Amino acid sequence: MPQIGWFEILIVVLVAIIILGPKDFPIMLKKVGAWVSSFKNYFTEMQKDISEMENSIVEDDLIVKNLTNLKKIKKDE
């Protein structure tokens, strides 16, 4: 996987300033920042939902195991 260093980032920023112009560049940075923030929030929510589902599955498995153990105990009596 290629790595991007400071020099490559500087070149991209300079090209973006030349293409967009110095007036529109800060506006573009704000939009990109908002997009990155929304993607980050979306994936954070997805991770939270997945771990909640995982925890509920584990709890359901424990409940099923406890019920089967209770049935065995009652059967033995």
C-alpha cells in the first residue's frame, strides 16, 4: 500500500490552490471536512450498532444455556 508523505500532501494542496484559486480553497476544505466528519460519524454509529448486536447475541446464548441447564436439573429430579 503506498504511503503519502508531507511532500506529496504539499504538492496536492498547491495544485488544488492553483486549480480552485485562493478564494475557493477554504470553502472546499470546509466541505471536505464536513464530508469526512459525516463519514466518521456514520462508521462510528455502525460500529456501535454492531457491538450492541454482538452483545445481545452473547446474552441470548447465555439465556439459552441457562434454560437448558434448568431443564436438565428439573429432569434429573
